[in-house]
Amino acid sequence: MSEKDYLKDISEIKNMMNKSSRFISLSGLSGVLAGIYALVGAYIANTMISNYGLKLTRYSTDRDLTPIEYQLMGIALTILILSVLTGFILSKKKAQKNGDSIWNITSKRLLGNFLIPLITGGFFCIILLQYKIIGLVAPVTLIFYGLALVNGSKYTLGDIKYLGITNIILGLIATQFIGYGLYFWALGFGVMHIVYGTLMYLKYDRK
């Protein structure tokens, strides 16, 4: 057997090991679309805030949440649902194209490691709302989402880790600029998703 054959066999073994240990069917296009959803949602939210003269410049408030604030949370939840559905559909399509299964031991590990920080952050946001500390909700969503990405990155494409770190940093910075959380939120969930989604699409999907 020639050296070329040995290298080919090693490459095939490496690919098999990578597929067995990492979920590599994540769609870069889904990241781009999630970013677009976030930017559209941020634009709608900013328009609503401007029209109603809502002020989010304090850490906490002694008043009850207004209907507009509940509507803003509804927008965020809608974006989350759309992003998850888009990611699932496009990743499933990519997995089928590659002859892989979207639901296997690796994807289960990815989902578990991703959801633990994400659900924890969700409950923490509810606690912040309970105590009317609305100014920290946007930074906290960025931080815990970033932690979820970093925690799940070891079971999928390593590039996801850098998106997570970026969101963590943005979230921490946002804690020092209360009242501008929506802009940091749009930057982290919108712009950064589009940038990393595009890079992932060019690197992994367009073959």
C-alpha cells in the first residue's frame, strides 16, 4: 500500500471519528436567518419603545410591568421560536443530504449541554422580572446564551465557541450601559449571528 493510500485511510478514519464525536450538521444559513430575525425584532421593539416613550434606563423600577413590556418579551420569545424551528429544519435537511441522522447520541449530548445554561438563564431572567430589575434582562440573555454556546461547542463545530465568547463579552459590557441593552442584544443576536452564520456557511455548507 502506497503512502497516498495510507494518508487517505487516515483521513477517512479521522472523518469517521469526527462524525461520531461531533454533530456537524448545523446549518450556517440558519444562523444567518436567526440574525435577520433578531434584527427585525430589535427594529420593531425599538420602534415600539420610541412610540410609547418607554424608559429602560434603570436597573430596577418600583412599578409593575406595562403591557408594552410584555409585548417586548413576546417579540423576543417569537424570535427564539422562529430561530429554533429554522435551525432544526435546515440542520435536518443538511444531515439528510450528508446521510446522517439529526437525532443521535452526539446531538443529544449537544442539546443537553446547550440547554442547561440556556434554561438556567431563562429562569434567572424571570427572577429579574419578578424583582423588576428589567435593565439587566438583555445583558443576562446574552451572557447565558453565550455560556450555552461555549458549553455545547465541544459536541459540534468548534467555531460556535467563539460566537459564545463574543456574546458573553457583549453581555458583560452591556451591564455597564443600562438603557442600551436592546442595541447590544441586536449586535449579539443579530449582527454576530449573521457574521458567524455566513462564515460557517462558506466554510462547511458550500461544498
